[in-house]
Amino acid sequence: MGGGGGKSAPAPIYMPPPPDNTFRDFLNYSQQQEARAQARADQERADAKAKEDARKASGVAGFGGLRSGLESQLRQGLITYDDASRQLRDYAGKYEINPEEDVNKLTDVYTKELLPGRRSTGVSAAYQELLGREATEPEKTAALERFNQGYYSSVQDLKDSLAKGSEYQDKFQTSYLGNYYDTMYGKEERDAAGKRTGTRSFKFDKSLLPTYAEGTLGKAGIAVPDFKDTFTGTPAELEEQTQNIRDTRKYLYSAGLTNLQGDIDKETQKLKNKGATDVAKIGATGDMYKALIGSFSFN
């Protein structure tokens, strides 16, 4: 028999492990998530931009109407120029609009069309209200020139200036003391030229002053002055006169009370004297009766 001719055992076959796709799948998933997030962000930005563009477009569309409305209110005197221009700029700032051209148009309307007429009307009104007369042409020209030069910024500035002038000061009392004297003693009198004299007239009703009772005039050694019905003088002189009236009234009332008290005291003393006399008479009569009874003997 020869050597073994049998078949050899087959070589082992090694199978590689299945591929691990975990990282690749995670990477794909992450990329998909990022792509979706990016798409959402892009869409949100696009939506926000479209919304903002629509808002701005709406703002631009309404800007002209706002300017027209403000101009109409400005012409009617319902709003000041400062308020109108501020509202226009505030609105433009919200919608990123350049407002300067429209503000300039509004300024032209105000300064060239409205302001001159309003200042002229204000000048006339100021003279009528404060001085009670129309402004002369030179006065109007001077006032408007001061407005144009910026000396007056408002009609109230003109009124304040007029109130400091001699015409207003002479026409009206502007001090507290002057108004007080006008109230107490009447309006200050004027001379033939219409200038203030510094004097006033105070009327006095003599019937309100108490008088002496009949038969008592002159007993006190003091004569009451004959006050006039009207006193004319400066406030100090009028105050002196009214103080004399008060002092006289006080004296007369005091004298009356003193006289009354004197009469009371006299009557009281009379009563006391009469009482003492009556008591003395009663005592004398009693003594007489005692003596008479004592002269009799009853033994």
C-alpha cells in the first residue's frame, strides 16, 4: 500500500464583520437637521424682510397723507409749526424715510404763507387788548420788523413789551399799591391833558357820624370839625382825613358813654342821699317817741 492519498482539510474562511454605518448615518442626520434649520432660518428671514418691506411700504404710502393732514391743521391754527414738524420727523424715523424735503415744504408754507398774516393779526390784537386802540402803521411796521429780526419770538413778547411802555403804565394801574388805592379811594384823577395827578377823591356821608345831644355841645371843651362831603388829595392825605373821621367817631361815642355813666352816678348818689335822710328822720322820730313814753309814770 502506498502512502495516504486522502484529501487535505479545506482552509478556514474568515468573514469580515458587517460595516458600521453609525457615524455616517449620524453625520447624514446632522446634515439634514442643519439643512432644515437653515431653511427655516432663511424662510424666517425672508418672511421678516417681507413683513418689514410691507411695513415700510405702508409707511411710505401714508407719509404723504400725514404731511397733508399736518399742513391742513397748521393752516387752521389747530397745531403749531413745531408740533407739525416734530410729528413728521417722528413718523419718518419709524419707517426710515428721509423727511427733510417735506419738512422744508412745511416750513415754506408756515414762514411764507401763514406767519406774516398771523403776526400782523397778533400786532393788531395786542394793541387793541392792551391799549384799547388800533396800532398805527409805523407801530405795525416796527413790531413786524422786530419779529423778523428775532427780537420778538411770539405775540406774547410784544404784549409784554407794550405793558412796560409809558402809554400802558399811564392808562392802567399796574402796581399792587396803585390798584389798592384805586379800590380804597377811587380812580386816580387826571388833569386836562389826561395825565395822572396823583390825587383821588373820597366821598364821606356826614349823616353817619354821631352828633352831640341837644344842650351838650361845647361842654367838653372840644369842637367837632365840620367834615366835607368829598375829600381830594394824595393817598396819604386821604388816609389822614379818614383817620380823623374814625377818631372823631370814637370820641363822640366815648363821650356819650361817659355822659351816660355820669348821669347814672348822679342818680345813684341821689338815691343814696335820700335813703340816708329817710333813715335819719326815722331815727329822730323813734327817739321822740321814746322820750314821750318815758315822761309818763305808770305806778
